[in-house]
Amino acid sequence: MRPYHQIPIIECGEPLVKIPLELFAVESPHPYEKLGATYGEYSPYYLRETVVANLIKAQNYLHILRPHWHIQIFDGYRPVAVQQFMVDYSFGEALRQRGLKAAELSPQQQEEVWQAVYEIWAVPSLDLNTPPPHSTGAAVDITLVDDTGQVVDMGSPIDEMSERSHPDYYAHHHHPQSQNYHSHRELLKDVMLKAGFQRNPKEWWHFSFGDQMWAWLCNQFNADGSTSARYGRVI
């Protein structure tokens, strides 16, 4: 199957709209703004109109299964400039974690660090045919908050650059809390897929509706592979 970024985009022109934050929990202050990222015209709490409607459906499904639990919005719309900011920041973090300095990297070390960064972060491409998912207003990073207002432990934080970010990491793991972590991830996935979203195969927190990755994942279950993306980059 062709890579997801080769899926054709047939832009539907649907507007970005503000997420009704009163229906959800919110990461505050916003994690990337706190680091110094600037968003411009739209805040990170905007998504395409149908994506917001589907997110509300997912919240309603969650309430049926877990009364008083909420989906927590971590990040929604993300312009390419913020994508670049976070890629650069994450490269610096990866160096710090490894005790390395950029000026002293060998070509092999540099390649290894960038590979780790791009396991989590989409390339901040300005090519309209290959937009980063969040730049389309069709992708959202989320977690869960329980009925006491506490963030549910998923076994790893959002944006962690490790294998623990993979959705099924804890499915057959020997960690004493592995089944709890996995069941929480599955609950999040189930309510989001029921609302029409697809989950990034490498990130338990990343869901999308209508972008290239969503279409690519849908086509894995469609024999004719005819699903196209409906949202391109927000200009």
C-alpha cells in the first residue's frame, strides 16, 4: 500500500471552528505555547467543523461508558510554523536525553536522533500535497480525565519519543500496571473510532478524521482503496 502522504486530497473547504471547551477537559496552559510556540490567527483549540462534531460524539460515547469522565484536549490545529518549532525543540530534547551536543554529533548520531524525532513528529512540510496532519485542522491529540478530575495514566506521556508511545505497547507487557494502561488506551480508541476517527499507529494519543492518514487507515479496510482525504493544509 502506498504511503499515507501519497493519498490524494480533495479539499472540501470546511471552516475551522472553535472546540467547545466547556464540554471537555483542557491541558492548561497549552503545552506548546508554554514552550514559546506562537499560533497566529487560530488557537490550538480549533478543528474543522465536522471534526469538532465528531469529537463531541466521542465525548458522549465516553459518558455512556464512564459517566463524568472527559476527553482532555492536548492539541488540535497546529500551523506548520509550530510543527517546525516542536520538531526543533524535540531534537534538542533528544540530544539532552542522550547527553549529546549538536556541534559534536557524528553523521550516524545525527541520523539516529532525527529518526527518533520523526517517529513522533510529522515532517513540517510546506508542500500542499503533504501537509502535516495537525496543519489540516483534522487531527487532535487527546487523553482522558477521570471522575475525580485526574488525568488517567496511559503508561507514557503524550509526545514521549519511545516505543511506549505505540498504542499496543502494553498489550502483552510484564509491567504490573500494563493491563490498566492498555485498557485505558483501548477505551480512548474505542470511543474515538465509534465517532469516525482513526488512530495513528505509532501514537496512542493522536486521532484524525478526514486527513491523509485517516484516509490511508480507512483504505486498509476498503478493498477498492478509494477513500481520499477531504482536508488539506489550512492556508
